[in-house]
Amino acid sequence: MARLLRVLLLCGVLTLPALAVRLSGIGLDPVAGLLLYGIAVAAASFLLAWAAEAAQADISGGLAIAILAVIAVLPEYAVDLYFAYTAGHNPAHVAYAAANMTGSNRLLLGLGWSLVVLVTLAVTRKRTGKPVSALVLESNHRIELGFLAIASLAAFVIPATGQIALLLGAALLGLFVYYLVRVARTESAEPELVGTAATIGALPARTRRTLVIALFAYAATVILASAQPFAQSLIGTGTRLGIDQFLLVQWLAPLASEAPEFIVAILFAVHGKGSAAIGTLISAKVNQWTLLVGSLPIAYLLGGGGLSLHLDGRQIEEFLLTATQTLLGVAALLAMRFPRWAAWTLLTLFAVQFAVPGQTARYVLCVLYAALAITALVRNRRHIGATLAAPFLPAPRSGGRVPELADQNAK
């Protein structure tokens, strides 16, 4: 209990300077503002992640995973929707409207998914002494994978048309609502908590619920208060230091908001619970492609924009790259196995985009992702129908725990 109080107090202390500056209206140098509000967003993200995980003790079923994924990416939503809203009356922000989304999306899959698999395989091999080459997912995760497959296919409409239309946004939001309804009907095993979330989850019911609600309220307040100055500091820092502003918005903000989710997923992997970790990260991807993307044109309209959020050439490239990466991720998982080769491929291609930047490199990467995705689709073609149909079939009954790793005679 004492350790829990120290951890929560530390996060709270890290958020106080940002709140004090925000409430006082003091103007900060962009670099100082980036550090101050970035630290606050990261600390609040940890509070949110711990509270959301612990809440699974009181929210049963697949709905808990979906809610956890939504709450965990709230910091990212706040920054992205701020840019989309201001783009409605400030054309200069159009370039940043979807930057954070594409960056966090690729970070989640290229880095998050890959590391979870590689860590799980390494830990299991060390414990058992047996070679393993694939992480096996529980069968109920095919539902989330089916939703992600549908959303990722719909996402190709965006680079094809060069815009995120309000009608498409409404359709994606509708898909997200149906997703929540669908996973709420899915039976699942008891939640498995680790770290600080496990400590909170072990508290007496009344104390736990009060603490979870308080953490939600405080963290959300910090994030909402910090979103605008944090976003403005990103742009100001780019101008001050001569760094590409688009890259700062695309990568630095997601690093702050996605860090808790990554750490939780890695902790699951270290404890040999790779399937649970991947399930949460898949759910986060579904949220990004449905709730977040669907909300962007609405925020743009409310900010004074039109019925469609028109993208510039750079954002079209980024959306296409993100969509093809997602397609490869889905195709590789159709057999409900995440092989080592897929993890290394996703991680390598994710790293290549930084080593070889530029428009030509982005399109070459799109071709590579698409070619590998088509190859994986052909190889796993017998699972395509089942995956696309899974969101619309009756909810399966939980059959208990299944092995998370398979020895496939890895070399």
C-alpha cells in the first residue's frame, strides 16, 4: 500500500507544474512548454492506464478490454482532435490534423506488437528451454481482428479520395458503437492484472472503485488542460529548433501518450501473457481506426471547416503507409498465430522509415507492406472468411485458457 501511494504521489507531483502554469495563464517558451506539458501528459497517461486496468475487476467481459483501450489512448485523442478542430478555422493546422493518428498507429503496430511477441517468445524459451516461433492468440481475439480488418479496408478510401468525409466518419463511428456492443456480449476469463494495476485491483471493492474514479477524473482533467498548450508547444519547438513540425506532432506526442500502454503490454509479455497483451493492442488499433478517425471530420466541422477534412499530399502518403502496414498486421494474424518472422518484419520496416525518409521511400514501403500482406493473405486465405464474419456471428463461450505459444520447429 505504501508503494502504491508513493507511485501515485509521484505521478501527481509531475502533473502539478503544468496545471499551475495552465491555470495561471503564464506563457512559456515552446521548448519549456513541451517538456512541462509532455511530462504531465505522460504522468496522467500512466494514471489512466492503471485505473483502466484495475477497473476490469468491476467490468467483466470483452467490454473491459475495449474500454481500457479507449481510455489508454485518450491523451492521443485530445491532441489529435485539437488539431482537427483548429484546422477548421486555421488552415495551417490541416497538415497536423491526422499526423498524430498515423504516427501512433504505426508506433502501436510496428513497435508495440513486435516487441510483445519477441519478448514473449524470448521469456518462454528461457523458462522452458524449448524453441518457439509463434505466439498463439486465444480464439476470442478473432472478433477484434475481424473489426480491425473491416476498418483497415475502409481506411483505404481515405488515401484514395484524399479526404476524410463526414459520411465515412459517421460509418466508422457506427462500426465502433457496434464493436462495443459486440464485445460486451463476449465472455472472457477473469482479468489478469500486473504491477501497479494489480495493487489497485487487490484493494477492497469500495476503496478500489473510489480510487479508480478519482484517478480517471484527475488524469482526464490534466490531459484536457494540457492538450492545447502541448500541441502548440510541439509546433513552436519545431519552429524554434528548426525541426520538422510534422515529425514532432507525428512521433513525439504519441511517445508520451502510448508509453503506459507499451509498458503494460511488455509487463504482460514478461509474465508470459502475450495473448492478453496483443489482444489489448489490437483493441487499441480498432479504436484508432474507428473512433479516432471517425471523430476527425466531426471535430473539423465543429471548428468551422466543411463536410470533409481534405488532406495534403504528405498526409495522403502517411495514411496509405499506415493502412498498408495495418493490412500486413491483420494478414499475418489470420491464423491466430503471430510468428516471429512477422514480428521482425514489422519492426524492421518500422525502423526503415526513419533511416530512409522522403516521399519516394514512403511509397516504396507501401509497396513492400502491400506485397507482404498479399503473400500472407494467400497463405492464410482459408481464415479470411472466418475473420471477416467473426464480428457478426454469435458470441462464443469462453473455453478457458489456451496455450499462448506454439513450437513450430523454429530454427
